[in-house]
Amino acid sequence: MTRKILVIDDEPDILTMVARRLKANHYQVLTADSGEDGLTSARKDLPDLVLLDYIMPDMRGDEILRNLKKDASLNPVPVVIFTADVKQMKVGEFRKLGAEGCLFKPFTPEELLGMIRNLLGESI
């Protein structure tokens, strides 16, 4: 069974890089370049995992995360926040809101895939 991952990020280069890496590792990839599009896609496509950028032009990642977690069908879906903001305090805030993980940009493909596999309960 192919796992479906939704990547929400407003930076085209990040979307492309992450999508390519995930597809090369046999994941089905959905992308959204805004918070609104990401929420719409999540509700419609019910991904197995969401990768979410914190800094977005239309709404911040914490607002998107809150919306995902208050939706009963999406609440169990693991969410990983990625951000260039290295304030460690934010990790605790993200976890309180329901994020299962946080990656700091720039992250390596190995860090990304390791976190995804761990959250989806996949062996390496």
C-alpha cells in the first residue's frame, strides 16, 4: 500500500525537492502552496502524513495545524512542521498543538525520510 503524504509549503523549490525525494521513495505526494489549499487537500484526500511549513503567507503553520487537529477525520494524521526558525521553544509549542515532529531547514533527505518512516511505523 502506497502511503499518501501532503506537503504544504509556499516555496516552490522546497515543494519540488521534497516531492521528488518522497516519490523516489515510493510515496504518493500531494502538494499545496498555501494554508487554505493545504487544508482543502487534506480534507479531500485524507493523507497518511502532513509535512507543513511554519511560515506561510496566508496563515501560519500553527493555525493550519490547529485546523487539522480539530477535524475529527484528520486529527489522527501525523503532522511534521518544518521551519527555518531555530528557536527551540517553538518545538514545545508545536507539540502542544499536536505536531508529532519538527524539522529545521535546511534538513537532509535522511532526516526527512527517517522521521516519516518512524511516524508511519515503517522499517528502513
